[in-house]
Amino acid sequence: MIKRIWHGWTTHANADRYESLLKEEIFPGIEAKQVPGYRGIQLLRREHADEVEFITLMGFDSLDAIKAFVGEDVTVSDVPDKAREVLARWDAHAQHYEMREQRRY
């Protein structure tokens, strides 16, 4: 499995709005695409003194599955316009890691 990792940051004032947008619109939109090899998404949130950081971890069977999701350049970030309105900054490129082991937690 390949994990696709992406970071976005927003203000404290926009953090709840952004999280709701992810959960109510963006994640369901990703799922609706029914990309073969897509295995799910996780959302992490961390409060900093001056901003709020979000990390998404998406699971895919292979780089080919990621290509089906974003196109030939698998590093390209897909940031919808609604997200850009509330994010202060974001990764222009996602990182990909081969998952070597997973244990229960």
C-alpha cells in the first residue's frame, strides 16, 4: 500500500470551518469518484500557537491508483477552490510512502 501525505494550514478562526468542509464535502467527493485502488483517508489536526495544521493520509494500492486519482504527476496537490478560501497555506506537492508494516493500535 502507498500512503499519500499532504499538509494544509489555516487560522484558528477558519479551522472548524475547514474541518467541516473536509468531512462534509471533500472526503465524500473523493469517495464518490470510486477510484480503483483507493483504500480510504485519515485526517489529523494539530493546534499551534498561531495556526492550525491539518494532515491527510490517503491509502492507495499502488502509484497507478494515485495516477487514476490525480493524473500522471502523482505529486500534484488537489486543493479545491472552497478549501483554498479557508486555508492560509498548503503543500503544493504530496509525499508518497510505501507502507512496510501496519499493526493494530
